[in-house]
Amino acid sequence: MIKPSKPELNGTFGAVASTHWLATATGMALLESGGNAFDAAVAAGFVLQVVEPQSNGFGGDLAAVFYEAAADQVWVVCGQGPMPRAATERAFDELGLTQIPGSGLLPATVPGSFGGWLQLLAECGTKTVREVLDPAISYAAHGYPLLPEAARAITLLAPLFRNHWFGSAEVYLAGGVPTGGSKMRNPWLAATLTRLVKEAEAASTDRLGQIEAAHRAFYSGFVAEAMSEFASGTEVLDATGQQHRGLIDADDLAGWQPTIEPSASIGYRGHTVHKPGSWTQGPVFLQQLALLEGFDLSSIDHNSGEYVHLVCEAAKLALADREAWYGDPTHGSDPLPVLLSPEYTAMRRTLLGTTANLDPRPGSVAGRAPRLVTPVVDTPVADPEWLAQIHEGVPNLVLAATIKSGDTCTVSVTDRWGNAVAAVPSGGWLKSSPVIPGLGISLGTRGQAMWLSNPEHPNALRPGKRPRTTLSPTVVVGDGAALAFGTPGGDRQDQWTVASLLAVIDHGWDLQSATEAGMFCSDHFPTSFAPHASRPGVVSIEENVGEATIGELRARGHRVAVAPAWSMGKVCMVSSGGPHGFVRAGASPRGHQAYAAVR
């Protein structure tokens, strides 16, 4: 085991770990006030959507996996909104587009995060709309310390905001170009959230009635009206370098409801691992574990060349299947009964060799040939630099000569009753589309993940269909404990979190040590973000994993890209129960902003 930078936190009352210290503190405050893990996760999640505007927002998406201890059941919250009814292949063809752009209004889906959080609150929480929104309102109204990453993004995008995205300029350039650590406010957002609370309380004195009223105000009331009017009435400069109106309208918003769904799950060494379904990339995690269960990983030195090679090769086979078979299962058949079956797994496991597979291919499902998509060759936009940035659909800044996976945020909570929840909110970030005047909200751009070039593909564009999302929280139940975790990282999430879970289960590491394990991932396949870049055969690995491992990977035929130490992901983990009955937590030191708290 490595020597972690700080100890795993242990307690008896509750544990919160998130990618921002203010969200972690908010979650713990909700637990202290008598709330449960679900109340705490919702309140913390709303704070994340204020204080990490470079990574998520109220116009974005949500996936959450949660464990109800009393019922001993795991469920999934789907806060991934669908494409608008007007989002057809013909609509994009008439605009001369062969890809859905990564910014602007054209890729906007129904914002699902707000409804998803409310659904979790209604199903399992105990607090009111006011109680879970008040912290977010306070930070939006009175200010929060701007993260350096957000300040860099605003500085680079300032010309775009001033000259084209005027609502964004009103919020992010109100006091001039900000610096890291400066106080940032979003008065429009504070007013929007305050009005949602007031309309909820005016509509009902009942907690559930207020939650329903808040949902109506957002999706059928004043928020939906402002979103629809802006999208249909405003031409916005986007990733194409041209101006376009949006496709989303009030009917799209009014017609959507979040859902509570069964999880996708498999057994792994006496534990049951739960993920969202194939509308996310989450089952990639399960497929990797199914393949790796055939090997005694505990007997292989952690992060040795042999170990990293094996884990990466399993990831490539799982990601190959993602590319061919994953998509909204309500618009086609669900591939998971085949992809997670012992027979299919055993067949795929035979493909794991001792050298790098530089052309990993998907398998066949029910005798059908896999649907493959060749990404359209994209011409990068280099000048001005801000246009190059919005041309890339990832939330974070894209550095020269670097393919950097999209960032987002995460929160995990457990409480003294044994409940646990892991959530990954994303979308609606400051680089996605303009702030809507009066609302303080940017629409999300998850539609960019869908394909236009192959109408038969499971992730092909269809009106009312959910794009396949990268959001991928995890809950693991076993040994009398519930472990909940997630990480930012776009397409890489389900490789970095696999690395942490293997450290816990196969090598017996504590949670903090597991979040600090040296990270690696395959970048072979196209990203889910426009322009869908890839690096065939490349394994990215942090330099702190060590020269011996890096050298062996090259000897095995991998194309190795060495990344700076402590640069990949921000895994946040919590656990309830276990052999000593403590709640536990760990948060990665990467990025210097993720924090865990335990009492």
C-alpha cells in the first residue's frame, strides 16, 4: 500500500466526500441538522452547481446511485434529459452539419439535474426544498471563492463573453476579469432559486407538495418559459463558428420527468457492484470487473507493468462494446443481459493477451454484428483561441497538443443509518452555452454525444432520446458495508474508479489510499465530447506510477503517454458499516479541491 497524504477518515455519524470543500461542508451540515444521506447529497449537489460553474450547472445532467439500508435495495436516479422533439437528422442536415456541435444551443437536452435531485429528495429525503436550496442560494447571492481553473477559463473566454455571450459577461465579468480566489456571485441564479422556493411554499404546506411545485415551476413555469424563449429567439455563436438558435422548447421541458430505475449490477469477489444502465457508460465498469474476476489480482504487484497492462486491456474490450452497443435502451433493446453474461465474458476474456491489443473490437450481441461509427474528420479551429476552446465540447480548457478528458464533479454521502449515495452532476458549465439573462443558468450540451452518421447505431440521434452520457457513479454492497464513490473525468471515469475499487477489494487498501493510487487509462476510443478525438493504442499514465511500469508497458506494445503526477481524476469515496462499524471517507488530493468530512 502507498503512504497516503492523509489518513482515511473514520467516524460513527456520517461521511461526505465531494470535489469541493463547500459542498462537503454543506452535506455535513445537513446531516448535523437531522437529515439523512439523501438530503445531504441533494444540498451538496446544488452547491456544486453554484461553486463549480466550470464543471456543472442547473442546466445540466445528473446520474446517481443510492442504497436504502432499511430496504437493502439499490436504485438509480436518471437525471439525463432527452433530446428535443425538433432534434432530427434532417434539422442538422439542413444546417450543413455532420456532427452535433459541442457548444451553443443546438446540442441542448432537457436539463435533468434539477429534476433528478428533487426526485431523490422526494423518494428518500426528509428535508424541504428550502432547506436543500438555501446553501446554494447563499453562495450564489453572497459569493464563493472562484477556483483557479474557473478563473483561467473565464479569462480565456472573456472576448467571447463580451462580444457574443452577453449573459455570461453579465455574470462572470461583472467586476472585470476575475482571478483565482476572488469572490464570484451569480445574482440572477440566486433570484431564480429563491423564486423556486417561494413558489413551492406558496403552492403547498406539504413537503412532497412543495417538491412537486418546485418541479413544475422549473419545467412548466417561469424557468421553462425563459429557457424556451431564449433558445428559440436568440441566435448564439457556437462551436461551428456560426450563430444558431436552439431546438428545445417549452413542450420538451414540460413533458419530461426524472425516473428511478433498477441498477445494472454484477457480483465481484463477494460484493455486488451497482451502476446506471446502458444510457450511461457505467456498465463499462461492470464489464471490466467481470473480465478481471478471472485473474488473481491480489497476487500481482499493484500498478506493476503486468497489473496495469491487464487492467487496461480489460478496459479496451469493455469500451469497444460501449462504442458499438450502448445507448438509450428505451429506444432499442438493452444489450446488458448479453454483455454481462458469464458466457460472453468468458469468450471475451480469451482475448486478453500478454501484449497490447492495438485494435480492440466489440463482440456480437444476439448474433447481430456490432454497429460501428467512424468519427467524422474534424478540422480544428485555431484562431481566436476562445473559438478553439468552445469547438471542444469538454468543460475544461483544452491545452495545446493535449487531449484532456472532460471534467465534472461528484459527491458521495453515507449516514448513521447505513444509507449511501453517489452522484455525478455535470453539464450546463460556463463553456457550454451562454448564461440565460435573468435566470443565471447555461443550458447543457449533452446532445453532442449522439451520432448523426449512422442512424442504426444505439446512440444515434432521435427526438426524445437520451444521449449516452459519461456520468457514472458507483455503489458497492457487501461484507455488511455500502461503498459509494465517483470521480470527474468524462470518458475516463470508469477506468479511474475501477483502479480505486481494485485497490480496496483486491489489495485491501483503505479509502484514502485508494483515492491516491497512481492512475492510468486507455485513450484508444473516441471521446463522447465533440469533436470526438481519440489516441489509438495510447495508455495515459501518471509519472508517479514509476519508470519500471512505464517501461514494461512500452515493451508490451503500448503507446504510452506519461502525464504529470497527481493529474488524473478526483475520486471521492465513502463507506458505511464494515468490520468495525464505522463510516469512512477519502478524497483525492488531485486538483487541491476535493475534501472529505466525517463525524
